[in-house]
Amino acid sequence: MENLEKENLRKLLAGLMDKAAAGQMLDDIEKGDEILAGFRAPEPNEQVLAEIKKNVAAALRQKRINAFKKQILVTAAAAAMILVSVLAIVRYSNQPGIPTRMIAASVWEGGDDADVTVLRDEIENIQSELWGGQFDDSGNTNIRVDDLENELIEINGDMWKG
Amino acid sequence: MAQTDIELVIIGCKKGDEGSFAQLVEIYGKRCFGYFYRLSGNRDLSEELLSELFVKLVEKIGTYRGGSFDGWIFTMASNIFHDHLRFKKRQTRLLDEHSKRVMAKSSGALKTDDGDADKLQKALGGLDSEVRELIMMRFYSQLSFKEIAEKRREPIGTTLSKVHRGLKRLRELME
């Protein structure tokens, strides 16, 4: 076969054993290869190959369907998580006894840093939007929860970055 | 087929292109069939294993990360053949004691179900199964001794020695 010829077997064998042994081994391998090349294995008929191509096409279709199903499931799971979060916020915001501040005042005490002050203002602003009656009992809002969530994530990121 | 053409076909396969897979069947179908046939001596089984190989390829093509594609596809073919042997072994365990004894007697030899098996096929039955597979892997995958030794995680001298002994024995059996 093509690659077997490409391989410099003589050189390889010479590096592993003495010249006489390498010569003998090379001769045995070459003669063995000749035998293998002389007896060709039967080939699959065209019908079998056509059938295999059909099976492959079916497997490809199935793979695409599975990928699509997976995508739907991931999207549904993400949507469910967001929905549960929103419902939880709406539910607990209307209960008495829930502190109006989400973050204890002691956390902010003694902080004169300008960046912290700006961030605190932003958080308090969003906090007041959340608690300030912009959600009604039916869950209808006049602000986008996604936007709020994004803002919070952004502020959180800024805080850690300093 | 040029190496770059095969690379293009592989890229197509990775994208899930049906035509590229059909081309892959054309390129490797006969060689892989020959490999399965020489190991099993059974035409029907070889066709089944060949189909299994290409269907598995649809799932696994994304895991191919370059290097010798011949080596990659024949490693998969070898795994499929071994899975088949393991399945057969499990089936054997379910047979009664008498059947077990009968199977044990013939387990070392390559059984040929085709009536018109050639002389080589019969001679291959006289080789140790590991050596037979090694010889067939080298012949059909066209991998070098170095590549085969790396795949088998053994020194190249060991691979060379096994193939040499196997081919020498094969010649004796053919004479």
C-alpha cells in the first residue's frame, strides 16, 4: 500500500538492529505485504454502500433534531428561572415585615469613597423602583425586569472590579 | 484522493453536510469493509459493522482534532470490532456448559462463514488474534509502524517484532 512504501522501513530497522537482522526482517515484512496485496478482500456492493449513506443521512437528521430539542429545553429552563425570580420578587415585596432596604445600613457605614457612594445611589435607585409600587399584584410592570436585572449585574460587576 | 480534498470533506462532515458524509463513505467504505472482513471472515457482519462505523462517525466527527484521519477512523473501526467481540462473549456466557466448551475450542480460530473464503482468509485464522488485528490495521489503515506503535502505546520495536512474526507465520501458512 501507498503509505507502507513511503515509510523508510530499511532506515527504521537499521536503527534498531544489526544490518543482517534488519535485512532479514525487511525481507520478511515485504514478502508478507506482497501476500496481503495479492489477495484482495471482497468489496461491499453498491447497494450496501447506498444503504449506509441512507443510514448516515437519517443519523444526521436525528442529530439535528436532538440539538434543536436541547436548545428548546435550555431556553425553557432559562425562561422558567427568570419567571420564578420575578414572581418571588413580586410576592415578597407585598408582604409586611420585609425590610425596605435590601442591604443593611451598617454595611455602608463609614464609607466615604466616592465610587461606593455612586454605586450605592444606583442600587438604592433600583431598589426604590422595585419596592416603589411599580409592580402590581397581577405581575404587570411598567418597567422591564430584564433591564433591572441587567443593571444590577452591571453594578455588581463594577463593584467587584473596584 | 489528495490530502487537502479529504480535509475539505472532513470540514463538510463537521458542518453536518450529508454530501460530505456520502463522500467519506466512498473514500473509506471499501477499505474499512476489507478490514472488518479480514478480521471477522463474515460478509454480513462486516456490512453491519461498516454501517455502525459510519453512523457512529456522525456522532463523533466533532471530536476529530486533526492528525491522521486514517488513524482516527481505523481506531474507531477497531473499537467497534472489539465491542462486537465483547457482545459475542456476553452471549456465549449465556449458553449452556456444553455450548461453552464447543465455543472455547473454536475461539482461537477465525471462523469463516463465507463458503468461498480465499486462501489468505483461512491462513489468517491461524494467527493470534492480536497479531492478526495488528497486521490488518497496518495494511488497511496505511499507518506507519511509528504511528501504530504510538496508538498502541508500546515501543516501536515491539510493534515491529509482532508484525514481523505475524507476517512470517502467515507466509508459512500460505505455503
